[in-house]
Amino acid sequence: MKDSVQQLYNGLLTCKKAVFFGGAGVSTESGIPDFRSESGIYRTVQEYGVPPEEILSHTFFVKHPDIFYQYYRNYMLHPSAVPNAAHRGLAFLERQGVLTAVITQNIDGLHQRAGSRKVLELHGSIHRNYCMDCHQSFGLDIILRGDPLPRCTRCGGLIKPDVVLYEEALDETVLSQSISQIQEADLMIVGGTSLNVYPAAGLLRYFHGDVGLVLINRDETPLDGRADLVIHHKIGEVFQRLLDFYPSSQSTT
Ligand code: NAD
Ligand code: ZN
């Protein structure tokens, strides 16, 4: 791994603008399981007898909000999770002026907690919730309260998390900003994503930078062949090693 991390470091020294695109694997070292890998919730959670893709769909939310919220609270919310070295490393690279954006499929808010400022959340955030009737906004607290169905304190309407469920479209603004960031970058780091979820995974085709495409993922992905550098390793450990190359990171991480 040492040589690969050295190569990544060299790329970061050479490039003008790097962008990061990540998924659930970025947060597994913070204790939040991903969806599709061996230990992901798609394989480990069988108790509902319905595929998770169905429970996490718009139709299911509308028809059975009580079951949706049971599943969502049990498996999607990890309020005590804290950022790991990957989140901290990305925030550090942004402060250095080399990384212009973190584009994430995650909904956990850990990039912001680690100090990243430009975070494009393609699938929304568990920290934003709104009333489906009067559109009043709420934080995560109201979801964590434990009422079977979170209700608006103003009008009693059902509260929905601002996360993109299956059958729902991505936010156009977030998507177009992500595409611009990728088009302007000369180095793209992709990490902790199986690259199976479209349209998010299709974002890679907008990257034409000449410094290169770096893929950091524990398991193989269908797009490994497209990358200039592939690192099959835990992303937190990769970033921990990367930060060792930057003496100035030691005081801040
Ligand atoms: P995925 O579950 O499809 O794939 C995760 C990938 O990360 C796997 O290929 C796995 O090999 C890799 N991985 C796991 N741990 C890793 C580590 N420590 N280092 C490097 N690689 C690691 O996830 P996805 O492609 O991101 O898509 C799942 C969808 O589920 C996303 O759209 C996201 O919205 C949602 N999700 C979010 C969270 C979160 O917010 N933390 C958690 C689970 C799922
Ligand atoms: Zn309301």
C-alpha cells in the first residue's frame, strides 16, 4: 500500500484541483455499515422479509411510514458515530487548497463534522427533515425522539427525512454542481463506493482530468479498469498514511 499512497500523494502535489467522490465505505470505519458488501445491511438484515430497496422507497414510505421509520432508526441512524481518518484527511486537503469539493452519496453528515466545507450531498442528509404538509424544517432530534411517527410540531403533518429514497430524483442543483466540480478537476479520488448506484456512479464519465483517477475501495468495483491507480484497502487507513506525508497535518488531525 505504501507505494500506492506515495503515488496518490504525488498526484495531489501535481494537480491543481482535486475532487473526491465517495460512498458508504467512507463511514464504515466510523461504525456505520454500508449497504452491499459482506457485512452490509442488505445481507445482514433479513427480519423484515422485504428487500431494503423496497423499504427505502418512496412508495413504501407513503404506504407504511411506521415500518419505514422503524427500519430507518434501527439501521440508518448512527447518532454517536464520529468522523474517521478519511473524513479528517479530506477536510485537511480542502484546508490546504488542493481539494475543491467532497461529493458524497452518504447521508450521515460526518464530512461536515470533520470540517469539510464544500460537501455536495447527492442523497441528502439525515440531519435535515421537513413536514410534508407545511414544509417546516426540523433537525435530527425530532426523528430520534422515539415517537413511532415523527409529526410536525406546527401542523401535525408527517415529517420526512430529506434523503433521496428509491424512486425519487436527485436534487438538480447538487447534481449540476457535482458535475461542474468533476469537469473542472484534474485529479479525482473515488472511495468507499461499490459504484453500483446510478445516476451517482455515472458521474465518473464527466471526469477527463489529466493527473488521473484514483479508486480506493476495499472490494473490486466494475470501474476498476478505468482508474489510473486502484487501491484495494480500507480508506481510513489509506488517508491515515497519506496524512503522514504532510507534516502540517499532524497538529490538526
Ligand atoms: P455500497 O454499500 O454499495 O458499497 C460500499 C463499498 O464500500 C463497497 O464496495 C465496499 O467494498 C466498500 N467499503 C466498505 N468499507 C470500506 C472501507 N473501510 N474502505 C474502503 N472501502 C470500503 O455503498 P454505496 O455505493 O455508497 O451506495 C450505497 C447507498 O447507500 C448510498 O447511496 C448511500 O446513500 C447509502 N448509504 C449511506 C450510508 C451513510 O451515510 N454512511 C451508509 C449506508 C448506505
Ligand atoms: Zn407542518
